[in-house]
Amino acid sequence: MFSERLRALRRGQHITLEQLATALNKKALGEDDHPNTASQIGNWERGIRTPSFLEVRKLAEYFDVTMDYLTGKAERDEYDLGRLFLSGKQLSFNRELLSGRDRYEIYQLIDGYLHGKENRFTDQEPNQQEELDLHLDDH
């Protein structure tokens, strides 16, 4: 699974093995980190060799996916908003950058919403998800 996902991510971004090796070498994570080569990455993609934990972490950061996705444990379209809000990644909403306080308050709102959900619906559970109207009026 890892080799197929790595190859698909690299090809999806239209980058060569050499370009990926260069990018990964810019993401050195510590003293135990060794330079990456195109042939090494090619071996990972063919399943001949297995990368170290550090290498998988660099790949996940480079492609902006989780290590679980790379290793086949999770699907790409699965996002844990709690982890995202508590991560160090910059987040924006409608192109406005969220501050640390914004992130914390939004996290609290979502958490409160989910924990209070069972009290909102009494006998009738809605059978269809209500559509959010995101059209802005021009007045």
C-alpha cells in the first residue's frame, strides 16, 4: 500500500524522483537523518526497500497527508478536525488566517456541539442533512 500511495502522490504532483529527493533533503529532521536519493525513493515506490519512520514523516509533511494515509491505515479524505485545530498548521477560514485563540474557540464550539447533539433531537432524528446556504446576498 505504501509504495502505491507514494508513487500516486508523487506522480499526482508531476514531480520527478530527483525533485522529491531534493525537497526531502531540505526537510532534515535531525542528526540521524541521511540524505535522500532518487534511486532510494524509486526503491520505496517499487516496494524493494522500506523507509524509516523519519523518512515516512518527511514524506507525509511534504505531501500534506498523514502517516496513516501513507501506510494504508486511513483514507486520504478522512480528517480529524480536533487534531487539525490543535496542530501547528496555519488554518484559515474564507481566506482569513485564524489566530491561536480563534482555533481554540472554534475547537470548543465544535466539541460542545458534538457533545450536546444527543440533547437536541428528541423523538425525531432528521432523516436528511440540512443543506448549508452559503450564497451571499449583495445588499
